[in-house]
Amino acid sequence: MNRRAIGKLAALPFVRMPAGMILVGVVWLGSLILIPATHAIAIPFVGMTTWLAGMLLGMTMRTLMRTDTLLLPDFARILGQTGLLYALVLIILPALFLLGVSGNAQNILLMAAVQLLAVALGLASGTGFRITLFVWIIFPLVGLLPADVHAILLHALTTSYWVPLLAALLAALLLRFTLRPLLTVSDREDDDSPMQAIADGRKPANTASGMPQQRGFIGKKLKPILDATAQRNLERSVARLRKRPGTAARMSVIRAVLLPHDNLQGIAINVLVTTLVAGLYFTLIHHGDGMNVGFITSYAVLIGMSRFAAVGRGMVKMQPNLADLYLTLAPETHAEFQATIADALLKLVAVTTFNCVIYSVLIAVLLHAGAPAELLLTALIVGVGASFGALAAHLVGPTTQTGRTLVQMGLLIGAMLIYNLVLWLMHRFGVLAGGFAGIVICLPFGLGAWQYARREYLTRRPCFDAPLD
Amino acid sequence: MAAADGITQTQAIVDVRGLRKRFGQRDVLSHLDWRIPGGRVIGLLGRNGAGKTTLLRCMAGLSPIDEGSIAILGHSVDQPGGERLQHIGFVPQTFDLFPWMKVRGYLDFTAAFYPRWNHAQTERLLDDWRIDRKQKVGQLSQGQRQKLAIIRALAPDPDLLLLDEPVASLDPQARRAFMDELMRIVQRPGKTVVFSTHITADLERAGADIALLKDGRIVLESDLPALRQRIRRVVLMRADGWQTAPLETGVLRATLDGTQAQLIVDGVSDDVLAAIAEREHARLDVQPLTLEDLFVELA
């Protein structure tokens, strides 16, 4: 056993993301110690922090797993042994703590299996597998189940040995899907715009060079179509600029380069695909009773806002590419160049708001919502405010991977909370008064944040250095 | 357009004064002064990590400087300065063009922003260098990307070309073709080229002047014939062998091996060498150095 190599690999998450790992570690350990005293509160905390720890491990793995690393002697075995070490700590240790509280073997096994599932989910999320959105959707779906099914599930959870086994199998399946592409040596395929990558759900936002991409069946089929629309859009924009040079035409060309798939056809294709997938999904699960339409519709904002994860990452990843753009545009001042970039990205506010509204329409139609106007108006108001806020946060926010992830998580949670607040205001005070209150809450915040961020961004000198992570 | 708003060939196209550039606590460039007149081809030499890329990026205005000043085409690079920037062609060491764009789209996009763009030359080079216009930039090989970057840099007919190891990824044919193209450009009045390279044969073929970057400064500037005249290999031979080097002043390196004393000398005249040979009763052989030998001795 190569103890030194295992030690180095095990320490890597702490070296790369010390603050995140220490914070998660402290909360995890604190919750673990509290299990004997108050296990009902402590155990969910252990599960949640395990999921977060898994995510940080996944983020570290993603940057580590590239061709030259995979070719290191005995790397896969050493990685496996390191994984066992983490499994011992994150899975076995909590189960042993629970053993001190309850002698029930089924409970212990369930705890271990859930911990394994939490690690697998975290790893999947951290490596860029877009599983988190599906996990969020599970909770309302559980609420849709009939009471009898609920009771059966609850009984099974506490008595059946099949549940831990199923959870472990699910975790194993998830780990296989997550780890297999990471452990495969493949050709580099880095030909998407960093700003675009996540928008189409085809590629994780944090693709490292040399990394195999997790591109699904739909993504593979969509890519050439979206690329063709991007090419046509660019050609049209360039032709317009040549014919009638001006600020608007110039900006249109720059946007066609920075956000290649955010053209009318590209947006339409994305909306169409989402409509088909969502339509199929809701047709399959639709029961009608007990469904909180407002809560479900807030996912429209969540899906729309997920676009900004790519912006945060893209802003940093794109720095070297911008050098060429800088020389091409030949601005008078650095501030002029920064203003061009910031203003080009404003298109994202329109695109995101449009997507939020369209997805809300979609959900409202599919769920036969009683007050669709409220839902649409809320999506519009929150979409505009949250998009401005998100763009502002990513424009001048942290450049580290952990920082960007935390900002994005904060933005998503904030947007969903505000969505539900505005919707509640409309229910409580009517569409006009509630909508007005929503506008007062969202727009000044979003616009203010955007104006501040733009001003701050303009004072910064453009950076063309390649990012280190 | 006249090169750089009235800058003539005798005026400095590049004027670097007291340049200091730090990365963390490390000075990469320190008190660097460099003046490049118009119409010259300069080969920037230096060992790995000497700061060649940093210097070229600072000159292109792509990397902020800590102290000193850089004026390109008569204007400070503190700010990009608008149209002036379009008179600079820059080929970086690694090609961070837009990998998601197709070659055709990328060149069309770039051309749309330039008032002058040599379409004929661009098309010719794309054909000569066999670059598929329909391919995505990200799918090109490293060498093809380098060629594309060169084509893009040459197309606006820049007055100053800054090339950071432009031929590093090119095959011998492409390297030769690139050097031919470079020579064609330099023959046009007022064009200035600065390129860093480790392939000294290319500098010899181009007849480039040499600038050596060492310890954060330009420590040597010379044209190639003068450099060859100045720095030479001297071999002194005698049957008795050598205990000490026969000369100290002006000797860069001395190797004593049996009957031979091999010296690399800098600026020692033929008369002095002949006098030493006579004094030591040795046979004298003076040999010219290749640029690669010179680089090894000086860098």
C-alpha cells in the first residue's frame, strides 16, 4: 500500500478548498457528537454535511482527473484506497455512533446506506453531474404520493432490510455513472463557449481541460443543431455590421461570439426541448391533488437561474480568450472594454427572464394552475430582479470555484424564497398590490446590485491570464 | 497608413523604460530598458523562465506592469488607446482563440472590426497551410491553431508584430513557410517584428538582430554578424599542455583539456590573440560560433 500517495490524495480536498472542507468538517463532527444526545436533529445534519463533503470531494476529483493523472502508476488503485478511507470516515463512523444510541441493526444499516447515498449524490453534483435539480424535485413528488403509499414507505423505512439495500444499490449506480467518465482517458473536446456550457444542460460548468465530458443523448443530438444556429447568427451579425456599422450592430456581433447559443433559434430549441421533457415528466407524475403549483412553478425560476452558474465560471475561464477580443475591439480605455463585456452579458437578463416566464407558462398549463396570471407576473418580476442580481454577483463576485458555487447556491435559494414571497403577496393583497410590492422588492434590489457591480467592474483592469483552477 | 501615426523608421517603435514586473514576491522583469527602432526584426532570446512571454505580453498591454513605462508606436500602453491597438499583431505562446467558433466564422468576425484586412493573403495562407475553414478552432491541432493565430495576426497588416514562440508547434515546412512570410512582411517599409524563439536557425535565416533577456533585463543587443565577430571560440594548442588559462580578461569560459585550451572570448581582438599565442608558444585557431553556441554561452 502506497501510504504516502494515499495521504497526498486524501489531503488534496483540504489543500484545494481548505475553508470549505474545514467548515463542513466541523459541522459534520459537531452533528456526529450530538447523535447520542439528540439524534433526531443531529442525523439530518450529518446527512446534509456528508452530502456537502461529497460535493467538495467531487469538485476536487474533477480538477484532478485528467489524462496525465490517470496514467500515473497504480493511480486507480490508490484512488480506490483513498475512497475507502473517506468511506470509513463518512459512512462507517456515523453508523457506529448510531450504534451507541440504538441497537437496531436495520437502523444502523439504513444510516450507512443513506450516508453512502449522500456521498454519491455529493460526488455526482461536485463533478458536474446535474443531479441536484432532480433531487430537489423528489421532495414535492413525495408529497404527491397517496397516504397509503406514504404509510407503506414509512413502515418499510423502519423495518425492511430491502430499503438500505436499495439505497446502497442506487448509490452504487450513481457512483458508477459519476466515476466512469472520470476514470476514462479520452480526447479533449473543448469547443464550447465557457459562458454557454451549462445553459443547454449538456456540459458541467467546471469542465477542466482534458476532462471527458458528461454529455447525454439529447445533448449529443442538440449540439450540432445549436452550433449551426450559432454559426448562422454570427454570419448574419457580421454581415449587418459590415453593411451598417454602429454600436448596436457591433454589440450584436460581440454577443454572438460570447453567447453563441443565446440567439432566437437557439433559445427556441432549448425551450422546445425543456417543454418536451417537462411535459413528459408532468404527464407521468400528474395526480392533480395536493400539488403546490406555486412551489412547483418556483422551479421555473430555479431552472432559468441555473444559467448563471456558467457565467460565473465562464467569466474566469474565458479570460485568455478575451485577449484576442481586446486586440480586435481596440477600445480607447480599459473601462470601455470592461463596459463592452458587461453590457454584452446584459442579454442574459432578457434570456433568463424569458425562460422563467416560458417555463412558468409551461408548468401553469401542465398543472392547470388556477391563477396563471399571478404565476406569470411573479416569474416576470422575480426573473428580472434575480437575473440582474445574479449577473451582478457573478460579474464582480469571487473567482474561486468554492466561492462561485456558494454564490450560485445563495442566488438560487434567494430567488426561490423571493418568488414564493411575491406569490404570497399577490395571494394576500391581490395581483395589483402584491405585484407592485413585488416590483418594489425585486427591481430596486436587482438594478441597484447591477449598477454597483457594473461600476465596480469598470474600475477593474481586464485580466487575460488563464485561471489557476 | 503611415506606420504608427507618423513614427518614422529611425524613431523607436517600442520604448521600454525602467520596466518592473513582479509575480508575487518575484521580480520577473527588473529595471528593463529597451528601445526598438522601426523596420527591424528582433529575435528575443532567453532561457526558460527568463521572462520573454511576460515582456511580450506587457508590450501588447495584456499584462499590467508594476513600475516603469512602455510606449508602443509612440503611445503609452497604460490604456489600449483605440485604433493604435489594431496596428499591433500579437501571436501568443498558447492559442486562446475562441475554440467554439469555426475558422471561417472566427476570421470573418475579427475582420469585421479592422479597417484594413488583407483578405487575399488570409485566403492564400489558409490554402497553403491547409486549414479547413469549416472546422472549429477547438478541434484544430496545436500546430494548426498556431498557424491560424499567425494568419490572424498578419491579416490586418500590423506595423508591429509581437510573436511569442510562433513556430514552436510548427512542422519544418510550415516553419519555413512562416519565415518566408515574415521576411515578405519585413520588406515592407516601417514594419517591425519582435519574436521570441528557441529555434536559433530561424533567427539566422531571418538575419534578425538579437536581444538577450537575462536576469530580468535586456543584457545584450546586437546584429548577428557583429555578435559573431565579437564572441568567438579560440583554441590554443601546445605539446606541453595547460595548467592555467592563458587569458583572463574577456574570457567567458575556459576549458583546459590536455594539449588544448579552448576559450570562448568576448571582444578580444585578433592582435591580442596572436600575441598570446606567440607568448605561450601555441598554435592558434579562431572559430566562429553558431547562434545556438552563442546562446548557450550567453544565456
